[in-house]
Amino acid sequence: MTKHILMVLTSHDELGDTGKKTGFWIEEFAAPYYAFIDAGVAVTLATPKGGQAPIDPTSTLEDFQTSATERYYADAESQAKIATTVKLSSLNESEFDAVFYPGGHGPLWDLTDNQDSITLIENFLRAGKAVATVCHASAALLNVKQASGEFAIKGKAVSGFTNGEEEAVQLTNVVPFLLEDELIKRGGEYQKAQDWHAFVVQDGLIITGQNPASSALVAEKLLTHLSA
């Protein structure tokens, strides 16, 4: 029976008050998306607003391209899916086997407090289904709670974009919060490798990656989990 993964992308495209654009990081979508497709998994793309998911323009610069991003640029069908994402509020956990959140700075603004997203993740976890995030998208876990009212990541090994990485891209004073700090404040057992090194950790149903370099590994862990 075909597995079905939901990928939740940001709808947010304003980089604070800088006047610059943000969105999702193209490689963090493309590498996992093609890993899922190539494994025969069905993928649905969703955003809080539905419709076009904004791509972070920085992520399209030559330095950040990979074989997965090149494949996306040549793939009209997948580009059409990004342009016509499903509205998050219309979806139910029961339709999927797992959920994956690609990063980019956008999720810090529109997926941290989004009630549709929070409820969806809570339902996935309560149904015993895996939730995977990479880079800034680990922000989507911050306000998710267990049935007891405790934060879902309390006592869980988690990762996400580091304070050092945020400083390196000179956005420490632009972002609404520092993800590493907030994961720790929620009781998460924050783990990381050196800045810009691939790092993924799985704790039960929660799989998290540190940065763009980690996206393919997060997808790999999720696929392994689904095939177990």
C-alpha cells in the first residue's frame, strides 16, 4: 500500500522589516521531496494560506544549488504543485502516514503559532505517526503539546538552526526569536553538530535536522521509520 507524506511549507515571504523576501529554502524542499517520490511515496504539499508557496530568493543563488534543486527547476509538474498548495486547514492527519516540514526563515513567522499546524502535529503524534522538521521548520514544534499539557518536545532530543548559524547569516536581530534558545526553553534536549555540518536526531516520533545540509538525512530517517 502506498505511503502518503504531507509536506507543510511556509506562506510567509517578508524577512522581518528588512524589506527583503524570504520563504522556504528550496533545497530543504527539493532533496526530501525527490527522496520521497523516488521511494514511491505519494506527497501532498500544503501551506497555511494555500496557493503559491514562496521560495526564499537567497536559496536560489548559485552557491546553494544541488542536484535536487536542479531537478526541481527542470520539473514543471513539481513547480505547479508549489504554485497550487493545499490550504493547511483543509487537511486531516488521518489522510497521511507522516508529515515533513522543510525550513527557510518563513516558518519562524507563520508556523510557530499557527493553530492548524499545531493541531495537525498534535494529532500526528497522538496517532503514533512521525513528524519530521529541518532547520528553521523545527519552530513548528515549539507550541505543540502532549495530552498532559506539557510541551511535546520536553525531554526530547531535538535539533534546528543554531544561534551560531543565525549569526553567520547576519539575521540574529531580524528573526522574531532564536530557534536554538526557544527549543531549549520548551524543555527540549537541544543537540547540534558544528555549524553547517549535517546533523539529524530522532527521538521516538520526532525527527529533526539542524540545517540545509541535513535535509536529505531527515528524509532518509523518515523513510526508514515508515518502512519499519
